[in-house]
Amino acid sequence: RGETYHFELVSNESGAGITRVGLDFNVPIANGILTVDTDAQAHARTREKGRDCARAAVEMANLVVALDSLREHGAEDAEDEEDDE
């Protein structure tokens, strides 16, 4: 961590940028940026946080596939149910 406001600025703006990309492109984006005070903290957190971020990415990719499938087939299934009535 630096001794100036630059640390907070980079932390805040990187988070805001990630959020903006997700909103602009309508895709889920996880924030895995570490904001730490020391190299030791960064080293201690990288393995666990990296694993967490990888899991979140896989879960979000699976969710996108499931939602796309639901959008494609969900409307057809709803029409089939109405025809059965």
C-alpha cells in the first residue's frame, strides 16, 4: 500500500470499472482484485482468493448457459403447457 491517496483511488476505480463493464455488456463479472496493506497479506490471500474467483467464474459461466437455455426453451415449454390445457 502506498502512502498516498493513490491506493484508495486505484482500489475504488478498479471496482467501479469492473461493475461498469458488467452493466454495460450485461454479463456477470466477479471482482477478484486484492487490496492489501503489505506484500505478506497479498501472498497469504492469493491462493484462497484465486481459488474462490475461479469457482465463481465457473459458477457464473454455468449460470449463463442455464439462463440461455431457459430463454430458448422456456418459452417453448410454456407454450406446450398452454396447448395441453
